[in-house]
Amino acid sequence: MPIAALTGTRLRERRLSLGLRQSDVASAAGISASYLNLIEHNRRRVQGEVLVALAGALGVPVAQLAEG
């Protein structure tokens, strides 16, 4: 699996460790829960403003999600 594909997996793991629902994180990031689901299952790439918003919603630096 390419390194870039792991961003979704890291997002999901962080969200679950915080006990948050997809809908809560998606709402905080300004995206739909279905889009977040696709990102978490590595079916859509995430970058730019969406990645920054998701990192903020999860309380982690962008680099932690993007690079592990």
C-alpha cells in the first residue's frame, strides 16, 4: 500500500482513539460524513484544506496524518 494511502487509515485510527463519530469529525471539518468514510477507507485522497481541517478536528498536526 502506498504511503499516501495510509493517511486515511491514520485518520480513522485517531478518530477511533478519541471516541468520535465520523459525523462529528466530518461536521467539524466542513465535509460530509460519506466523504470522510471514503477518505478513511483510502478510496479518496485527502490533501490541502481538507487535510488541515481534519487535523484540526482531531487535534493533531497535519504532518502526523500526512507522514505518520
